[in-house]
Amino acid sequence: MFDDQMRNRFIGSLLGLAVGDATGAPFEGLTASHIYQTGPARKLLENPREYFFVKDESSPTLRYTDDTQMMIGITETLIECHEIQSDYLLQRFLFHYDPNRGYGKGIRRLFTKLRREISLDEAIRSIFPDGSFGNGAAMRVAPVGLFFAFDLDRVEAEAEVSAKVTHIHPLGVEGAKLLALAVALAATTPTGTLRRDDFLRQLQQRTQTEEFQWQLETLRNINRDVPISFGNGAEAHRSVVSAVQLFVDYPDSFFSVLQHSIGLGGDTDTIAAMACSLSGAYLGKDAIPPHLLDFLENDQPFGREGIEFLAIRLFQEAKLSLF
């Protein structure tokens, strides 16, 4: 169950998320047509030294955003607690908070209020009266899917707890649950055996909201040759299924998943982070293009090597939690 192959998938998922996030970040907010005219995306990914924003020519670096930063907090919480404990998770989010990582306006305001020691519920509702339905809870949730991969009920429950630290709108919560379930299914499906309809059907059976039900049903009835997208915005119901779609359309190629994630335009860093966390969970670390992985930042404790170390610890603690 928790063997060397699964260990490789844990690493692949977390590093895949970081690589997707970092490579998608320079193109966030651009339209698909603009990216195509600049690149297209395949050319951009094949020549990162020429096209990506780097520190300098001697040491090119791809830097990740809040997507990866918050994923690190969830990973640390699972390693320490073997479950999502909201207070501990919030402490990790605040500890790692760096506004230079591209946090959204709402989260920046939330964390500022929390540092003034007001209650979490009061802070959330003062900023999002009806709760946020953004994809921020989904972008960071991959460690939950990995840790509880063999218990889908637990995946759902823990993903919901992790989401509600910042997102209480049903669509924001559902997006996190859906992505975590997809990571769990990807991580436990033998490589080369993924059956698209079965994968999507299992996700659809566990969704509650009309928006996600319709999208998954539609996705089951089309193939990748049909030019349809479920959106590229920051709203959970405009991007989570898009990320799932990219994975099931190109299950055997991390590069293709990443290429098409960036090619969508819009919220490129988060879509790529979600889609590549799925691809990494299915294909493992070795599927990540080395030339992109080598460019991932590694000059601080939670750089490339630090994330791999966290993934290994997460795997070890998940294995221990079974006994």
C-alpha cells in the first residue's frame, strides 16, 4: 500500500504542484490568445531560460506563489497532527505568510485582521459575508488527498476542515473536496491504467452542488478533441473541473498537462498547480521535466529540496498512521 512507488507519488504531487504554480505564475491574468502569440505554451516550457522571469542569467529561478506556500502549511499540519486541526493550520498559514508571494486581496485582509487577534469567524465574515467561493482552498489541498488516499470519506471530511479555515462558501468547500478526492484517486490508480469515465464517475458520485455535478457529467460525455473549457477564473467552479479535465485528457504526460494549463490563460498558476498535483500523484516525480524542476527555487528552507523532504515526511507519517 505505502511502498516506494507511493512515496514517489507523494513527492511527484507536491513538487508537481510547486512546478505548476511557479511556471504558471508569470502568465497569470493573460488571455489564452496572448499566451499563444507569445509562445505558444509548449515553446515557453521548452525554453524557460529565454521566456520566464528569472533572477539573473547565471542562476535562473522559477518562484512559486501562495498556492505552494499554503500547501506547505497543510503538509506540516498533517505531519504534526495526522489530521487537519484548524487552529494549528491557521498558525502555519500565518507563520508562512509572505505578501510578496501573490496572496489574493481577500486573504491578505483576512490575515491582517487575524494578527489583530479577532476571531476567525468574525474575520472571515467581515471580508466575505457569504463566504469565499474562490479556488484558494482547492489549490493547496493535495496533501490531504495523499495522506488519506485509501479512505475517501476521510479525504472529504479533512478537505472540508482545511477549506473552512478560509473558505466557508459551499462552492469553495466543494472545490477543495473535489480536488482532494481527485488527488487520492490519482495516487491510488496504477500508472497506465486510468480509465477516464470511471475516474470522473467516482468524483461525480461524491459531489453535492449543481455546478460541479453538471460540469463532471458534461466532462464524462466529451473527449479532449471537443473544444470546451469549464473556465479559467479564480472561482472554484470556474477552474477546479478545468484542472481535472486537463489531467484526465493527458494522464500519461506531465508536460502536456502543464502546457495546456498555461495555455488556458487566466488563473494560470492555480490551474497549473491543481492539474500538476494530480499528474504528479499519478505519474510520480520522474515525470516532471528535469529542466523545469531544476529551475524551481531552492534558496530557502522550503525550496525544491525542502518540499521533497516534506513530501517524504508526509509519506512516512501517513504510513505510520495506519498502524
